Amino acid sequence: MATNSTFGSHSYSQCPSPMKATSNGVFQGDSPLDYALPLAILQICLVVVVTRILAFLLKPLRQPRVIAEIVGGIILGPSVLGRYKAYLNAVFPSKSLTVLDTLANLGLLFFLFLVGLELDPKSLRRTGKKALGIALAGITVPFVLGIGTSFVLRATISEGVCKAPFLVFMGVALSITAFPVLARILAELKLLTTDVGRMAMSAAAVNDVAAWILLALAIALSGHGRSPLVSLWVFLCGCAFVAVCILIIPPIFNRMAKRSLEGEPVDELYICATLAIVLAASFVTDAIGIHALFGAFVVGVLVPKKGPFAGALVEKVEDLVSGLLLPLYFVSSGLKTNVATIHGLLSWGLLVLVIFTACFGKIVSTIVVSLLCKAPLEEALALGFLMNTKGLVELIVLNIGKDRKVLNDKTFAIMVLMAIFTTFITTPLVMAVYKPAKRKKEAEYEHRTIESRDPNSQLRLLVCFRSARNIPSMLNLIEASRGIGIREGLCLYALHLMELTERSSAILMVHKARKNGLPFWNKALRSDANQIVVAFEAFEQLSRVSIRPMTAISAMSNIHEDICESAIRKRAAMIMIPFHKHPRVDGTFESTRSEFRWVNQRVLEHAPCSVGILVDRGLGGSTHIAASNVSSAVTVLFFGGPDDREALAYGLRMAEHPGISLSIVYFLARSSETDGEIVSIDMNMESSSTKEESWDEKFLAEVKQKISGNSRVKFEERGVRNFGEIVEVGREYSRCNLFLVGRMAEGEVAAALNNNVKCECPELGAICNLLTSPVFSTSASLLVFLEANESDLLEFILFLDYDNEIIVIPTQNYGPIVYWEVSFLQGCELCDIRSFIGQSILCYAFGYFKNYNGTLFPPFAHDEGK
């Protein structure tokens, strides 16, 4: 398609001399910038670098990538860098614009095909009356206001343009809501599963379809035919094209989809045929006079969404199109945008008028309809701001209007700035006015550990997994943990962790939303070959375990927030997450993705309950083991401390299963005169350690009483003198199937262990690092426990000494002591000082202090403190 690009006031009406494709090289005197291919490569690289840098800079502001791409295009155009004519003539000369626009429109065609894949026509039929009313109001009122604004613009800066097309283009430009951009904003703000998120998604989908219909009408009216009937013929032929596609294309795609099986690669012939159909449909719509992108969009909508076929198409197309070709379209728009044309009081006043009209029409109409539908005020405000989001479709409308000479330079620049402004303000405004109902406070969240729960009560576990690789071992562990004797059984929340990216396929995940939880597997869209869903549903039917499957869709940087919030909402006693490494054939471990490690560490830091990390070495094999076939040996290595008590409490739960044999190994320190003996701990730890030991002794006494007479549970006390003997005792149990260990063991034996083990993975703790090291040969899986007290970020112990000073001691090593003079605390009995250092700890002013779980710690002597 030919282009009529303009830079500022300079118009290129004459076609420049054509460029040759490739050069002979600089050594033969040819400049690469004078030839089409090397120049296009330079342009693409420059565009990618600039847009990615801007996206990185705007990420802290939680802005969608489309803002960075639009702004990047403007920066590369005549508004900023294009002011230097040498740069503009060298990098974006007029003779290269045809090639640039062709590549940009080719990328746009396939991107619109992907957008069509995101829209499911069946979901539009299920749109509720409330969402439909919001969508219609969000289209009608801005469209009418856009027509009104067009009269003002036409009387001032757009004189001489064709009246009817200009009115329609302005109405369409102001009434659009960008569905893909809105979906990512909702996911970024974690509003997908709220009432506001679901309503905005449904209304935006309806708005998107209506916008395409209005755009087709606008293009039909903008033709330059000699007869007024030409526009009517264009519109009727467009309708006929859609009708023919609905009759012919779905049977073809359904045949392809049925022959594409889950787990097998889609036939290359089907992929090539689909892409050829997209290009052919684009050719037909361009020949009709609408626009080539309409054909691609219609084909995308008609592709069946069930099965692996649609996913395979997205996988083949999206990275090349979204990453390389589509940004060229934003640069093409930026080359047509010259902000310098907006000068003078009149032009800036018109910009304010357009922005006000666009925001007022969308926001006010949406708020009014939402309030009439009895929505709360803050939800209505959030919906209004969300529906005001613009994006790529807005740019498409403006570019088509510019190419059809319906919009001049000044009007085009005003409309582009309006699109940037309205999208930019969406996220901060929504964050300011809408705060979803707060989850239950952690203070009301009881039984956050396995140890503190009644053995006869229902055990709630939040099990997280990233792929089908984690499923068999997780299910075998849950099968062994469900405890036949437990009265109320086990409730399992299976949370599928999915990364939200800028790829188009990420939007396909967004549709799977549920009213009372996080996005989940939609059974209506489920295929029988979905291994993950089938595995959990089969397990639920074969056992007494209640399973609630869910999906967390977030960026890797904040997906831990979904995990922790889900644990609070579901009142889970423990979060179970897979280790970020998986075993090789030789027994060593290799990383899956480094991001998973940081996710695990953030979960450990912020978890409201106990956490278990499963280091899987093929627990029970690659398939789920039935309850009658479970026969596993489980070993608990107990040194002391809350983490070890949590591991032992979980082991006792597992021991209720008739197929589980449990061995409890309690390590005790015994004195010796040999080198390398276990030495006593620092005196500063003595009082605290003694208190912790008394908790351990009380807990172990209860355990011994509980397991008396149970032949499947073996309790053994082993005295050790040094690190070598600890290793030897551990090796005696290396043939078991599963080790249960605490992350941060305490006591004299644990101190010797910590001093001799190099922790490559600190999140696992010393004992687990030892069991996974090459020195310790075992094929057993490991489950590492972090008890809730430690996961509460109890990084400092504080108390008020006799001189009215707060003493702060790091809990990890009881190292340096820090003092603050706090006279206002004198005489207080219980002081909440979380605002003082940002930690959730309570200070007890008369000699004892405690965290908010109620665990008491004795004071240190004043002399030792000083």
C-alpha cells in the first residue's frame, strides 16, 4: 500500500527514486544506508532498542508497553530526533518509507490476526446486561461527543476536509477502548478476578467489536469515488465478505483443529495454509477498499479457540510479529506525528478540548450506567477510568484517517497525544480510587502451621506448580499426606503459576476467570487432553481429598503476592512450592529458570503460613500412585527449633496413611575430647536456646506419647560428637523415599552443621544442602519446612532495657547490638513499634518481648547488652 507520509509541513507527493535491495559492501564504495535491506535492518534494530529502553523506564510506573512504543515512535520521528535533518535523511529518508510502511503493515496484519484469536465470539453471547449497557454507553456518548468536537476542529484547524468521513473518524477515535491493553493493565493491578475486572473485560470485548464495525463504516465513507454509491458498495461488499468467511472458513479450520492432537506438533501444512488464508483475506478486503487488516482480523476471530491449534498458531507468529514487525508500525505513526505543529493558544486549547471530551464521554457515561446498575461508587469510578484506555486500535484509526487525508498533520498530532494521555493516566487513577476489599487480616488468620492445628481438623494446603513436570510428585506427596484417620480430611488448593508477558498468548490466559477466586481452568473451554486438569480431577475422584484448582497469572516479579494472598484467603496451613531445580540422570540438579528461585525466596520472606519446598527426585515415579499401592519410607531428621517441629508435625500427619512408615531421628550432642567436637553456643544465645529446647522437649514428649504402640513409626535418639557423625547417621537412612527437614535447625548439633555445610541454596538451609550435595548419595526426595514464625520476617529481636533504650539484635547470628534512645516508651507495658523499623514485632517493656504469634523470649542481662 502506498504511503503519503509527511514530516511536519513537508509533503512527499512525488515518488522518490527506488532503492536497490542489497549493496556490494563498503569496500566497493557502497553505503549500506543507500540500499533497502541494510537500511531496513538498521531501522528495525533502532526501533527495538529505543522501545525496549522506554518500556524498561516506564515499568516502575506500571505502564503498558504500548505507551513506550507510541512514545518511541514519536521520539524517532520529526517531533524530537527528526529535528536534525541529517539524522532524518540518513536513517529515515523519504525513499525508504514505502519499504518501512510495507513491513509495518505486514506486521500489523498478522498482529490483528492474533487479536482476532484473542476474541471468542461465544463469550460475547454470554455478556451480561450490565456489561452490555456499560459498553453501549461507553461507545454512544463518546461517539456523539466526538462528532460535536469534529465541528469545532473542522471550523478551526481542519478546514476543507470531507465532512462525513471526518465526523465518523472523530467519533470512532474517541469511543474506542483497547481490549488487549486493558487486559494487561488489569493483570498488572491484579484486578482480573474482581467484579471491576470481569465487567471491564466483558464491556471492552463488546466495545472492540463495535469499534471495528464503526471503523469499517468510516473507511467506506472516506473513499474518493465519483459517485456517492461507491461508499455504499464498499460497505455492502465488506458485509458480504464477512458472511462468506463465516460460511466457508470455520469448517476448514475445524478440520485442521481436529487433526491437531495435544502433545504433538501441529502439521506445518496447516500453519502455512492458515497464514496464506490470512494474506488472501487481507488482499480481498484491500481490493474491496476497506483495509487489508480487516481480512486478517476476521480470519483470526473465526479460528476455533479449543484445542492446541490456536495455541500453535500464536506460538509460531507472535514473537516475530510483536517483537520486530509491529514496533515498526508505531515508528511509521511517529514519522507522521509532529508535535511542533501544535503551537499557539488555539491549538493547545483544542488539545485540551479533545482530551476533556474523550475522558468526559467515556468516564462519565460509564460511571452513570454503573451507578444505575447499583455498582458501588469506587467500582463505578474504576470502571470509568479503565474503559478510557486507548491503544493500537486508536493508532490504526488515526493512521487510516491520515492516509485517507481525513486528518491533517495538526489534528493527527492532537489525537495521538490524546491517546497517550488517556492511557497513561489509567493505571494511577485506578490505583487511587479503587482498592479491592481487603483480605482477612493476618491477625484473624489462625492455625497457620501444621504444628498448631488439631489433628482431627481439616488440613488446608496450597500447592503451587509451574508445569506438568511437577504434577506426579506433588500428587504422590499429597496422596501420602491425606491421612486416612483424619476426620475432616485434606483440602487442597492447586495453584498453577503462569507468567504474564507482553506476548499475545498471555491474553488468552486472561479469559479464564472465576467469581470467587483467582483465574482457573475453565471447564467449558477444557479439552480432554489437558493433562494437568485431568490429573487433578482424577485424583479428586479416587481419593477423599477436596481439590480446588486455580491459576495465578502475573509477572514473575510479583507472582509471589498472588501465592501469599491466596494462602490468606483460603486460610492455608502450609504453602507447598517446587524447588527451582530438577534432577538429571546422574543425580545432579540443573536449574529450570533462575526467576523461579527468586519467586521461592520471596514466598519464604512474605508467606503468612508455613512453607514447604519440595526438592523432587522422582517421588513415586512419573505417575500417580493409587492409595492401595502407597508404600514409602519417610524420615524426619530432627535437630530442634520451630522449623524442625513443623517437619515432624507434618511427618506425623503422613504416618496416619497405612502405606507410610515414619522414622524420627533426634540428634543429641554428646561430649568428647576429640577434635571437631560440637561446641556450646554463644552465651548471648543461652537463655533463648534454653527456652527453645524446652519447647522441643515438650513437643517430643507429646510425640512419644502419641506414637506409642504404632509399629509404623520409629523414634530414635542419636548422640553425635561432630559433623562427620551427623553425616554418618544421615547416610543410614539414605535409602528412604522422602526426607522431612527444617530449613533453620536450632541447637548445639545444628550449630555444628551450619558451620560445616556450604549453602549453595540458602533457601533450603544447611541440612537440605547437605542431603543434595554430591557427598551425600541418596535418591530420596526432600521436603524442607519453614515454620510460620520465621516466615513472618522476624529479622530483629527488640526490647527496652533499663536505660530506656531499644536494643535491636539480628536473630540470625545474634551479632552486633544497635541502640536507639526512645524516651517516649518509658512506662509502656506493650508497645506496637512496627512503624519504628517496619517489622511486625511487639515490644514488651518489662523485661520480656514477643512476636505477634505470642512466642515469649527472655531478656538479656543489662551488662551483656552493653
